[in-house]
Amino acid sequence: MRRVTVLKALMIAAVLIAPAGAHAEIRIIQSPGGQVGPFLDLFEKVRESGERVVIDGPCLSACTLVLSIVPGDRICMTKRAVLGFHAARSVDRRGRFYAEPEASEAVLAAYPVPVRDWISRHGGLTSRLLLLKGRDLAAIYPRCR
């Protein structure tokens, strides 16, 4: 089975070649997020590939865009999976963060309804990191088999 591990800023840590006829998967074991563009590009390619996504650790910030791009029936979670959400923000020339309310609204609208509802029940997208894990996560996405 071929596995691509997504680490900090989408650094590819390991690629294992799949035997003939085996199904490929993308395994996210730790991603703190980062700039949105590279994540959008990666997840578009994953969607087009037909590969399954296994979230097997923290998938924070921009990493959670996988939920908006890859079909939900191709995403599963392990018991180590944690999804982290916060409001969109940018950095100015002086290195200071500032809020991007329109981008936050667009991102929230793109998440699947159960995720959007969970975020709303927990205060919405703000500068505070919301962590979706455990039973709440298992109620939305299936456990990996």
C-alpha cells in the first residue's frame, strides 16, 4: 500500500510503492497547517486521484480543507485523529496577523454540514483553536478499517 505522510507545511516524509492492484491512500499523521494554497493544490490532486485519506493524528488549520475537497466517503479517522479549526487570517508585511472575515465565512460554508454545525455549536471560527476529536469526530466520520 502506498502511503504519503503529510507533515509540517506538507513536507512529504515517506512514500511507499503499492503492490500491483493495491489501493493507495494518503495518511496524515501530523500537520500544523500553513498557507492555504499548497493544501488546496494537494487536496485537489488527491480528489482527482481517487485515493482514500486516513487522518491519523493532528490535522490543523489549513489541513482541515481536506474535508471540503475530498469526498467524505473517502475520508476516515483513526483514534489518534484530531481536527483543529480557527478563523482565517493573513500576515502583513510586519509579520502581524490580521483577521480575514470573508475568508472565514467561505471556509466555513465549504465544510460539510455536520462539521459546520459542530463548529457553530462550539462558538464558530475565531482566533481560538477548536479541536474536534474523540466521540464528536467519530459521530461525523467513520473509523478507518
